[in-house]
Amino acid sequence: MDENCSVLQGAPGATIWVATSISFAHQAIVRGPLTVTMAPGVKTLSSSAIQSHQDLHVHSPTGSSVIFRDIVCSSPGAALDSERSIFLEGNGRILFENLCSFKGGAAARADNDVIKSTVATLVVRNTFGANRGGAFYAGLGIYLDSNGTVMFENCTSSWRGGALSSRGHLRIGGNAEYIFRNCSSAGKVIGGGALSAIGSVLVELQSGSVSFRQCRAPAMARGGSGGAISSNGDINISSGRVDFEACWAGTGNGNAMMAPNGFVSLSSESHVSLVGMEGFSGSAIFARRVFLPVGGSVLPAQVYSLLPLLASKLNSQGDEICPAGSRFSVSSRGLPDRSKYGKCRICDVGTASLTPASVEIQNVFSGPELGMRVVLVRRGSPNAIKSFQDLAAGKASRFSGLGLERGDWDPNMEAPLVKLGKENILKFKFHDGKFRTPDGWLLAVPFGLFYPDAPLGLVKEGEVPWKREINKVVLFRMDRFKDEDTMGPLHARGLVLGFGRDVTAVYQPPNPYKACVPCHLLAREGADKIQCHGGTHVSSLPGYMLFHRQGGRRLEVHVCPNAAACPGSNLSLTADGQITSASRLCSKGYDDRSSGCVRCSPGHGRQQLDPFTCQKCGTSALGGMAKAFISNGIFYAWALRSARPRTETRQIFTIFLAFLTISFRSLAAYPHTRHFQRLKGDVYAVGRMLRKAFVAADTVTTVEPGFGIDSFDCWVGAPVGVYRGLCLSWSIPLALLLVSLAWHKGRHGQRSLVVWGNVFAPRLFGASAMLAPCVSTQESRGRILMYEAVFDTPCASSVMDAVRIPRLWLSLMTSILLLLLVPVLWLSLVTKGSAYESETVGFLVGGYRSTHRWWEVVVFGRKAAIYVVATWFPMSWAPGAHLIYLLGIILAAELLQSTIRPYENPIFNQLEAQALGVSALCLALVLSLLVEWPFMPYAIFVTNSALLFLTTAAVYTYFIRLYVQAALAAKNGREPCVAEASPPPPASSGIELSARGALSTGMSGDAGDSNSGDQ
């Protein structure tokens, strides 16, 4: 062993039982694997377990551990103590656990030097230091530089620095993940729940992070400041990610950080977040001066600075630029303040600046030249004459190589001017505040006009032309300003003598104080819907979206057509005025680069009948088209196969599916009601057992007309316009029609056309209706085509303009074509006789009275109207209007049904009338929930919601029961239960009586989709 170095070498499983201190006179090395703990029966050590009078190294090789556990010491440094430095090294692990020191530095103390840790894994847990430093204490500094994991947990100090305390500096660097959890300090003097330094604290990470979680400085008197970090110097976070979570200071002075005598600087290259401190009193950061990155997550409202907040600047931004979110600090001279602390002030709460500010200093001369006039300039101007020492002493030959000469006579001033020449011909002498020449001339400010660029002239002593100003215009003073001797008028303290002319500052925007725009002026429309949090941070109310064009000083506030796409924008910009990655303008799946969140983000597409709802594209473009073609083909083939006169079960099923159409409309509107989210949360809170049921309800409430059909945007990979959308809407139905016509000839071909119209025509009416509706996201903005909102396609402003738009004529011609192919064709086929009718349209007219075989045209019109309403008033945009028009359609159908009674069997007339009535009731209930009545209490909302769901569930149960009974009767070969209206069937049929009783007493649904029942 070297006589100047002592080595304590461990072995696998080795444990050292300490009863008294292990002391080294020279440099010491402790090498693992090794465990150090107190000997059995020893309650307290009088000095640290391992002590060195020189440097102390603790080395943990790869795969090994050095452990200090369960040590109580009455002196500083329960585990390690060194009169010089302590080094924690190696690629292994060093663990300090369950340590207590009644004097501080429970894990390690280096009173006269530094503690430096580079070990890969460092864990300090459950330590207490009754003085300074619950874990580490060093006199000159503590330096943590690791590339692994460093954790301090449950570390406590009764004075300052719950985990780390230093009289010098404290630095955290490297690529490690640093965690300080549940560290606290009583903070009787300074505080610092986790870190405390008399010097500066520097966080300079390469790719690592630091987390402070539940760190506290709870004392209320004489300190208790700096819940996580406290410094008597500066705190500089220059790079890396630093998170403060639920940290707290008893006095409220810096729940996260405190530097009352220095500055806290958060670099623009760092990311600092504050979480869980909103309810704490005081400020998150407290310092004499604070520098903030303008686009960071720390807001000015979370900071208390004794001096105005300043902006951290990028290295690429020179003195002539202030970052977005800040403005120039302007001196009394009207020039940017060039003090040592910088000159860019963060915009206060209630204001914001959305683009960098700039300044250009003009008329700066490189130096004095012959013939330049002597003028007044503002103090500190680059054109000020730097020294008048030689002039005041009368030593003209050393006056910067130039002198003062008599210039041209100025008739307006009634005096000659003063200019710079090769020699000091005037030979001024300064005495009693006056400049005199040997021949009795005085330097004077003409007319006593003290303003920049005013030239200086000469007056004869005793012959001053401005006698009333004599006591002002000829009196000067000499000051020392920034190591320069300057001379200026005695009665104008802000002006000094210069040459040529004074410099001017040209700001952009012109007024440097107006770079920070007040919140009520930030948006020309909708300013009452936004809040400004200082810097570049602006937020909006839910349902509104903030749109910012780079380089603009104003915002646009848009009303989102789909309120769910806009949970409330949270906008912040970088120093260069670009939107930060932390900004959230739209919900997931919506593109925040579109005004009103009307565009879908990549990988998402708009629903075919709702241009404001984006859904994730499930498959590739080719896969989506193939799936749509196959599913529509199977559905169409099934419809062709089942196109025969209706049985009783089919009639019941048809009415039930029609009710489902309106029922799903009601349920789809329910999430748009006022208290839906609150009720949903309450149901979740009742018990986890209801969660799956509520997920199913969420699925039902998202059902729309055309649900399950892939988005055309997903097919193409980009937003689709109405012309291409109309073509794609027709592509698959038209292809299926051509295939069926090629397969079937004659009357079978006509039946294929009828079935095709019944299956696809309502949806095609909806597609045709896409060419008409318009919408606007701002009152001052012109309306745009709803289904081309992503393209900003303008709508017509008058009837004459509408006549000139080709898309409206295309919509009209498409609608006329569909009318010819469906209702006109059906009516013409119905009138051709019973034999022909049975082969072509028998499945449509079956069950109707002979005089009312045209009734299916009315049913088709109702189905088409539902699609048109869904197209013109998407549920995401106008759920109220959607339901009102839908209710009008149902009420009109109810009136016609009750008046005409088209079914041959009166039981079905009654059943469909009841179905329509209950559909109208469900729509009315949802409308009552949708209207935001200020007097509607939450209890009434819950009651009406329960009534809605109970009614819907009861009708579903009733129809299912009725259908099963009818199906069983048909399967068993029994007489149909409602086959004839008169005479009534015999009472011997149990199924018939049960079904008939149910039909006469039960609730029923809407009949909006009679064809779909056949399919």
C-alpha cells in the first residue's frame, strides 16, 4: 500500500461493522463491493463511519455496490467525512440509506472542499441532517455529473438543503435522470427543500432530466423559502428538462425556486415545468431578477421578481432584437437600455407579444471628422464627444487630434456656430461653469433650447443676444459617465456635447412600449373569449380556437363549428415567433393549422355526412375502398334476395329499424347536452362495474347516418372537395347497379333498379345536399362552403351569385335524376297491374291497402329528408337545429300516418303511429336537455336523462319481444298473429293473443326506414 494512500477493499458479501470511526491520515479509497453499517449494540457513533484527513474516494466497479446503511452519528457526516474532497466514482451503485447526523451532511460532508459524484447509480434514501444538508454538505461546492440514475428520497435537514447544501456553488450535469422526492428543510435561515447554496446553482444537462417531487421548506418564520431550490447567489438552468411537482414553501416565497439576492435564469434551451402548485399561496419562483424563455411553460403570473421580468434570448438574437413575448426596456434617452441585466422585458399578465421586436440605431458615426458641428446629444449616445479633459485644461494639442473652430454665421441664431477643426483655435478654458476663449467669446446653447441635435454657438461676453437666457445658455457641467468625461448644459442633465447629430432609434413596432399588445386589442373579433398570461401565452375559452399567422402581431379568434374539436386553445410561441410544440390549439385528430379546427390531422379523415368530425383512418386507401365495395355489395345482394312481399316479422322488423334511425339520432345528440360530462363522471364514480356499459353507450352516441363508411379523405389521403366527393359517393352504388343490370334482364332488371334506389338513393340525396350548406367561423368573415371548409371555398352572397355557381346546378340536376330513378319510377311501376307489380315492386307495396300502394314513396321521402337534415345540420355543428328539423319530419309523418292509415292491417297502423309518437318524445326529451336553461338544475337533467334512456330501452325490449313472438309463430306454422284485421283471429292461439296484446298496449318506435327491414 502506498504510504500516501490507504485502500479499503471490499469483497462479495463483505460487511464492515463499525463501532468507532475508521480514520485515514492520508488519501483514502473505499472500493466495493462493500456494506458499511453500525456494529450490533452501538446506538450512536461519535464521529463518521469513514473519515479521511485528505481526499476520500468511494469507487463502485461495474456490477458491484457500496452500501452505507443504518448509521447514527453525533458529528457531521454520518457515513463519510473528509477534510478535503469526497469523490463518488465508478460504473456501479452507491447506496446511502437510513442515516442520521446531528450536525448535518448525513451521507457525506466535505467541510473545506467539494463533493463530486460521477458514479453511474447513486441512491440516497431516508437521511436526516440536523444542521446543513440532509444528505450532502460541502464547503466549496457539490458537483453531480452522472450518466445513469441519481435519486434522493426522504432526505431532511432542520436548517437548509434537505438533500444538498453547499457554502459554495452547486452544479448538476451529465445525462442522468435525477430525482429528488419528498425532501424537506425547515429553512430557518434560507430553506431549500432539496438544494441550498450560498453560491450559485447551475443545472446544465446534456440529455438528462431533473425532477423535484413533493419537496418542501415548511417553516413560516425567518425563511422557509425555496420549496425545492434556494440560493444566495444565482440559479441558472441552462439546458435539459427540469420538473417541479407539488413543491411548497411555507412563506410562499418561491414554492419551486428562490434567489432573493441574485437572478433565476431559465434558458430558452431548457424546459422547466411547474405542476400541482396552482393551489399554493405565493409564487413558484422568487428572485431579485428573473429571466424567462418566452415560449416556456412558466408563466409570468407564477413568478415574483423584485425587478421587471426579462426574456431569455437565443444566441442568434443580437442586441437589436427582442424575442417574441417581450419588449425593449427604453431609457430616458429613448434608446434601448444596455445595462448588464439586458433590455428585453417580458410582457406583463394581460398583454402578449406574438412576434419579435427590433430596433435599428441610425446616424451612428465611427468617429469625429473635420467640419462636423458640435451639437447636443443624449447622454450615452455613440456620437458623444468622449473626453474634455484636455479642453478643460487648455491643452489643445492633445484634444483627440482635433480642435474647436468658429463655423459659419447662423442668422437665425444671430451667432456663429462651433465645428471641429484641425487645431484648437478657440482655445477654450473652463472656469466657473463657462467655456471662455482668450478674446472673450463664450460657448452657448442658442436661445436656451435644450434638445438633441441643437447646435452650439459663440456669443461675446456682455453682448449675448438672448439676455433673458444668459444664466442658462452659457453654463455647463463636467460629469464622469462610464469612464468617460462628458460635458453638457448645466440645466439639461440628460444632454451632453457631441458631434454631427444625435443617433435615433427606429423600432418595429414604432412604439417600443406597444410591442406588448393589451389582451382586449389582441384580436379584432372575439377578444372577450381569450386570456393573456404574459409573454406569448394566450388561451381561449372552450369552443373557440386561436389562429396565428407567423409574423403577425394579432390573433384570429374562430368559433369552432365542432365544439368538441376545440377544448380551448393554449397558444405559446418561441423566441422567433413560431408556435411551440407544447401549444394545443385543437383536439387530437384535428389540424391546428386550419382556422376553426376544420381540417383533420394526417391519418384522420372527415366523416362523409359530417365535415367537422375527424375519425382515424383504419386501413390503407385501397383497403378502405375494397372494404366499402364489399360491404355495400353484400348489403345490396342481400336486399335483392329478400325483395319479396313482406311477412309479419319483416313488417315488425322494418318499423323497429325505422325507430332505431331516430333513436340513434337522439342518442347521438345527447353528448352535446349541457351536463353530459358531469353526469358521465358521476356514473364513473358510482362504481367501476358500470364502466363497460358506459363505453357501450359512448359507442351508440357516436352513431351517425353513414356510420361505418370509410372517409373519402382516407381513400385519397387528402381532403376531398364536394365535386370529387359526389363522384366517390356515386362510384360504388353505380358500379353495383351496372353489375346487377348486366346480370338481370327485363322485369328483374327493373326490380334491381327499384331495390338499388331504396338502398342507396337516400344516401345519394345526402351527398347531393353537400353542395349547398355554408358556415362561418367569424362574423366579419364571409361564409364558406361547409363541406369545403378546409379549402375556404366562398359561398354566394346573393341569389344572383348563387345562380352563377355551377355546384348548385349540379346539386339540382343530381336531385332531379334521383327523383326520376326512385319515386317517379316507383309510381309508374305500381300502376301497371298486379302481376307486373308483384315481380318488381311487390316488396314495397306489400301490406298496404290497394288504394295506398304509393305510400312507400312517402316513406322514402322521409328517409331522404333525414339524410338531408344530417347533411345540412351536422350533429357536431348544430345539434339543436338537427333535432328540431328531425322532430318536424317525424311530426309530419305522424300526422300523415294517423290521417291516411295506409296499412291494410289496422294493428300495423297503430304500431307505426305509436313508434312515430315515441320517436317524437325522445327527440323532445333530448331537446329539453340540449337547451342551456339557466334555471334547469342538475337534478332535472338527471331525471330527464333517465326518462330518455328508460323510454328508449323499453321500446327496444318491446320490439325485440314482439319480433321473437312473431318469428316463433311463423316457424311453428301457426296462423299469423296479426295477419288480418277482421274478423279477429281465434283466442286459442296463445302467441297470437300475446302478440296482439303487446301490439295494443306497448310502446313503439319510428318508421323511417321501412326498406332496411326487408334487408
